[in-house]
Amino acid sequence: MPRLPVKKIRKQMKLLLLLLLLSCAAWLTYVHLGLVRQGRALRQRLGYGRDGEKLTSVTDGRGVHAVPSTQRAEDSSESREEEQAPEGRDLDMLFPAGAGKLPLNFTHQTPPWREEYKGQVNLHVFEDWCGGAVGHLRRNLHFPLFPHTRTTVKKLAVSPKWKNYGLRIFGFIHPARDGDVQFSVASDDNSEFWLSLDESPAAAQLVAFVGKTGSEWTAPGEFTKFSSQVSKPRRLMASRRYYFELLHKQDDSGSDHVEVGWRAFLPGLKFEVISSAHISLYTDESALKMDHVAHVPQSPASHVGGRLPQEDTSADMLRPDPRDTFFLTPRMESSSLENVLEPCAYAPTYVVKDFPIARYQGLQFVYLSFVYPNDYTRLTHMETDNKCFYRESPLYLERFGFYKYMKMDKEEGDEDEEEEVQRRAFLFLNPDDFLDDEDEGELLDSLEPTEAAPSRSSPPVPRPSGPRGARSHPCSANPSPPPGRGDPQALPGPELGLPGSPPLAALLGPSSAPAPCSGAAAPKGGRRTGGPQATQPRPPARAQTTQGGQEGQARTLGPAVPTVDSNLSSEARPVTSFLSLSQVSGPQLPGEGEEEEEGEDDGAPGDEAASEDSEEAAGPALGRWREDAIDWQRTFSVGAVDFELLRSDWNDLRCNVSGNLQLPEAEAVDVAAQYMERLNARHGGRFALLRIVNVEKRRDSARGSRFLLELELQERGGGRLRLSEYVFLRLPGAHVGDADRESPEPAPAASVRPDGRPELCRPLRLAWRQDVMVHFIVPVKNQARWVAQFLADMAALHARTGDSRFSVVLVDFESEDMDVERALRTARLPRYQYLRRTGNFERSAGLQAGVDAVEDASSIVFLCDLHIHFPPNILDGIRKHCVEGRLAFAPVVMRLSCGSSPQDPHGYWEVNGFGLFGIYKSDFDRVGGMNTEEFRDQWGGEDWELLDRVLQAGLEVERLRLRNFYHHYHSKRGMWSVRSRKGSHMGAS
């Protein structure tokens, strides 16, 4: 038996250990390569980060890995196989819990792939959407399922040379060989490049991006400007295809482009744009209609339920309000409200029945209602630039602001004369402010040198021209007497601060406004910015050094020009008014600015330099610029100002940010208390008032006011009930007109309280029905994405409210991009009608055809539009404000701006449009319906023409701004394929 060579083994022990280590390394390498081929890499995870914090991995349950945001991006040249999500881009932040109405539904199974798909990729375009960040694209209502255009592109470098759009490019990448590959994306503006571990869209990961805020951009081919542009190396195999997705957002400026480059992970190689040889389609969409969306991939990059976290909006209208859900409260039975109030005739004097109205003049006969409590429909967050809610003119606010509402507190040591100037400068309305004849000219002259710098839109005030020796300068030693009462310059009205009054200079114009005595002293540059340059020659040098003479000249000017003592510093003279502030900012003595400016063009540059040197050597001269004196201890007095009291119920067509008129609380509480007193007297105190939910008042100064009273009541031994009734507060001594005599019901006189105050009564023929059917009439043509959205919103309205007493009537003008009838059948609507018309789109004809299809004359037809976001209480609002033979309803919709959404509304109220109109079918037929003859080949203006006839028929038109009632921003390019479009008015389309 051979013996074991122990001695030899001992001698070769080191070699054996080395052989064992090499064998283990080879085995581990083999296992690692096998896992890489299966799409999984062998990773060694570190338990702690650089700063000692614990790192935890995040997955979405499907193996999609997202590295936490605590990891920082390292240098792009470092080889790391573990791909980390950029900061703030993990799945939990992209798709927070509760974000979006639909659940996450990532696409795992891809459609069958064909060899002919190579050479191009899918391209989806979302047009007319503002913003430069990819997050703005995700906020688009139709992203990602319903793009404006579906097409293809042959390489990953696209530049449409357009503005305000978003792109979604997706498909497969086919690597040329096995190995580590780096990707980079460049774009103007932001973009994101997502790559999957395989061909599944659900496994897509964000590997490179340009910016997050919309302000970042790169030049074409600039692949290394930002560290986030370059991805970490990724191991790809030539035998496989990888799903990718490229998102791009372009705003309204810059050279739009987006491109994706790649390179092998080797030193010195440059990025090359991925060409057609290495890409392929995700699927062929050429034969699909726009409403076919089952094939559209849904990935972590573009899932329909995912939205970036919304910033906190500043819109007050988004705060919860009891009005939004009050319709869900059971309404009181009509039998319980009988005989609570005495009946009375209702015939308001503002109704213009049979009154001849000129074309489109019905807008002047529409009045607004007052609302309590505040519904916050005033767009306060849009008043940064648009301050039309305040009565002052924009020019006045730009120059003087709101200082006239402030009264500066008197400081110790101030003289009475200075206080008088200050008081007049801030234009307070009291009897002492009105000027005497001898003070008119003095005030005008004192205001001249203290006016703010002219705005960009107003031209500079020219000086009177004429011979130098003959012209009469207001700053001369012998000034001309102040203008008399007949002089236009002596008009005191605009200077008294009446609401909405412009300043005097704005009324008189550039030619008649008084010229200032002297401009502000110019700096060393020698130019003055407040007025035109003088052209007189420089006076003799002794005139500049004789300061005593100048001071004497300034004293002889009298009260016309307030001056500042040249021996006092700015700090020693506190500023107590807007006038004084202007004086301290330019404490120049009369004539000095002119002398400096007149000498600008005289002499050679060397003379100017010598003059400057001599001035610097001599020290600071009088009349130079001084630092403004700021009195941080200045206080003021102000009274509470309710700008709502300055508004009237006239339909103001000039201001589109103001909300509904506000009803004073005392008046609303008094009406509710009267009604509750009568109600409990009728039912023995069975009901208790919980809160006043809504009160709407339509004022008639001749006969009384009509109120819509909505109260939440608690029934004794029962639950909460909703009271929503019209009542009338008739003025004592008011008599009915001829319109009331036509009514067959008796018209008893309104009862009056013992104290002579009016009492509530029940207006005859003014009760709204809660169970009336509402028909939404909508004409459509080639608007697949908007039709799908509208039907989805209507289905959601039905599911949320449980209200089945409404119907959708779609009038289709031969839409080619979708099967409208099939979409109606599949939508979960309680009732619908489909009407097909041929020819060109005609809004008036479509609306008339939809109304004609409604058989019940005692139902409400609501002339509607596709691009509307409805609040949950829209059905209740339409029913409450439509009364057969009495009321029609024209709610004001808020037009969203480009890039805005209902969650972050920015826009304006469409105060001019009456295209959204609710009316009973019987009343619609009685006024003649739509004007289909005149508005055959156009739309715009048909709503105003209908309004004229509705008012002439004796109906009131209720005009209210509805909370959360929006018109989506949408593209109008090729919207209806209209042959011609006359007129500029768009209604509410």
C-alpha cells in the first residue's frame, strides 16, 4: 500500500492553498455571469452609507428596485452595476399613496413583436401644454393614454421646432454587442430617459435626466453638462431587447430638441445618438383609432395614475365648503313647508319682457346675485398682475399704490404746514380736504416735483419750447400767478382721491400736464432719467460757486415748490410722507440739475475729466445725490375697508378675477331668523337651525329682494334635513305691475311687521324641483380624448352622487378618430342618446338637434361643452337655478390657463361667455331655440344672441360663479375642421 507523501504535501502547502483560492474565484465568476444573463446581478450591499445612516432598499412588489434618495450620485466614470434612482425620484415619491384616482396598473405583458418593427419607435405628442418640466407633462389631463398625435420617429433625436408641447417616445433598444453601456440624454427643456431591465415596461428605471424644475436645458449634443445626464454602466446583451421610455417637455422658448446617446464603457469614447439600426416599435398603432388605448404601455415613468406631488396651491376656492356636499343631505318634504309663509306675487322690475334689445345688448341686462357666506370664488391668487377688483386705475396703482388708504401718524416736531401737505398727499376724503380757491394752485405746484417716475407706458412730459430768454419757467425768480378756476390745471377732482379716479397728469395728458420745476440731479454719467435733456449752454463758473445766491433764489420761490434746507442732512430731516420721501431722494436746489445737464455736450472729454477731478478735490458739492432717509419707526392709522361695498350687482365685464358678490352677514342672519320663527310657529318648535349653508339674494330696489335660503336643520327625534326654498322680502308699500295681473293666482299684499319692517312671503310660481331630469347637450367632432374624458367624468358624477336623473346627449358630426356610439354604450351612464349628423361642424345646429331629441318639455336642457370639469353639486346647482317660466341659469366657468389643472387652478372667470346655459325645454322652445340660419358655418356669438331672446321673453337669467367649475385649456389647432370661422367671440367652447 503506497504511503501518503506527507512531506511533499507540507512542502507544497502554499501552492495548494493558492490553487484552492483560484478554483473558488473561478466558480464565483461563473455563477455571477450566469446571474447576469438572467437579468440579475450579484451585488454586495453595504449596510451603512458614508455618513453612518442606515440605507434600506425600496421595491414596488414586482422586483423594481429604487435606491433611496439618501444615496448621492457619484462620478459618472465610476463602474457600478447597481443603478440608483436620482434624488427625489424613487417610486414612493413618484406615486404617493392616494395620488391619482386609478390604481397602479403597470404593463407586464408586451404585445407580440415583429421583425418589421425595427428602424423606428413610437412617438406620442401632447400639444399646447405649458411648462418646461416633465412634471408639468405628467399633470396633463390626457397623459399618457390620450395624446394629441400618434406617430413614429426613426432615431432618438427629435426637434419639431415647436413650442409648449410634450413628447413620449417609447419602444425597444437592441444592443449591437454584449457589454457595459452608458446612456446620456440632452434636451431643451427637461427630459427623462427610462430603461427597463428587460422588455417589460413595469421594470423601467430612471437612468438619466435633464433637470426637474423646467429651467434646466442643454445645447444639442451636450451630453455632459449635468451629472444627472449620464447613467451608470449597464450590462446589456445583443440577444435581447430592452424597453425604454423618453419623456421630453418644451416650453415656449429656446431651441427645442431631445436626443439620447450611448457609448461603450471604455475611456475616451464619445456618446453617439442611438440610430434606427438599434431601435424598434413597441407596437404598430397605424390602424388604431384614438380611443383605443389598451395597447399603450403603462410604466413607472408614465403611469396614468401617477402624478408628481402637487405643491400647496394658493387658491382659496379649493378649501372645503359645506355647499359642495350639501346636496347629499335629505331635503325637507314640500308638505312640511306649506303655509309657512303667506303667498305673494313676484314680478321684479328688472325683467325686460317685450322690451326691444339691440343685438348682443342683453349682457347689459344681466344682474348678479349676492352670496353668503363667502364662497371664496374671488381669484385672490391671480391678483398679482390683475388688480381690477380694486376701483383704482392700474396707472394710479402703479404710481401711488394704496397709500391713500393710509394716514401717517404725526411725529413730534412736525409743523402744521407739513402735516397739511402730508394729509393732502395721501388724499383722504373728509371735508377739510376740499381746497379753497387760493389753495388749488398751491397743491398742484407742490405735487409736481414729488410724482413718481413715469411708467413705461406713459411718455415723458415735454417742457414748453421757446426762446431761452422769453419762456416763462415755473422755477424762475418771478413765477407766474397760480392758474385760476377756469384753468384746466386747477382741477382738484382727481387729486382728492375719489375711488377709481386717475391722477391729474393722466387726465390732462402729456401736453397739458404741468412740467416739473427741475429734474433729479444726475450722477457722474451726466444723464437724467426723469425727463428730457436740456440743451442750454452751461452758465458761467461763478454761478456754480455762488451758493448763497442760489439759496436766496430758492427762498423766493414761495410755497409753490417745497424745498429742503441744504445745510440739513437726510438723517436730520425725518420723512413723514410720500412727498417728503420723494424730496429727500432728490434734495437738489432749483437750476442745478439743469446746469449739469446743459453742460453735458459742451467741452471736450478732457475738460470733463478735469472738471470731475476738481470736483473730487473740492469735496462733495451741494445738490448731489444723497442717501434716502428711512424712518423705520414710522407708523400710520388705517380704517377697515370693505371693498365689497364698492361693488354693484351690475354684470361687470371688465374684471375677470372678482368672485361672487358678498351678502352682509346681518342681512342673511335676519332672513334666516325670520324664516325659522315662522317655521317653528307652524310646527311647534320641531326644527332647530344648525347652520346657514347658503343664502343667495337678487336685489330689486323697487319691490324687494328674492332670496334662495339653504339651511341645515335638525328635526326633533329625527335626523338632519336640508331646507332649500325661494322666499321674497317685499318692501312696504310696493305694488305689483301689469305682469302680476296676468297671473291667475291671487296676489295678496305682503304682511308687515308692527315695527314697519318688511316680512317674508312665498313668491308664487317660484319653486324648484329636485327630481327634474337634466339633459346635457354636447356636439362633438374628432375629439376622441375629450369625449372619453367627458364620459368618464359623467360616469364618476353618477357614481359619486347616486343621481340617475340626468342624461347625456351627444351629437356627432361624423367623427373619424373614434366610435362615439360605442363609447356611449360602454360608459356607465344612467341614460344617453346618440345623434349622428353629416357635414361640417355647426355648434348651433348640433345644440338644436340635441334639444329636439328631448321629448319631455318639462325637463331641463343644459347646453354644454366637452372641455368642462364639473363639481359634484353641478346637477343640484342647475336644478336650483332653473324654474319653468321664470329662471334660466348661466353659470360662470373658470378658464384654466395653459399648464393649469383643477388641483392647481390658474386662470380667470369667463364673464363674457354664456355658452353654458341651463333652461327648461318648454322655455327654450318658446324663445325660438338656437339661431341655426345665421350661425351655420361659424360658432361664437350664438350664445349672446340666444341670451337676447331669453331676456325679451321675460325670463330672469341667474348668473353665478360656481366653485370648482373649470374649462380645461386645450389645443384649438384643427379642432373642428371648420371651413370658416367668423367673429372673434368663442362663447364657452
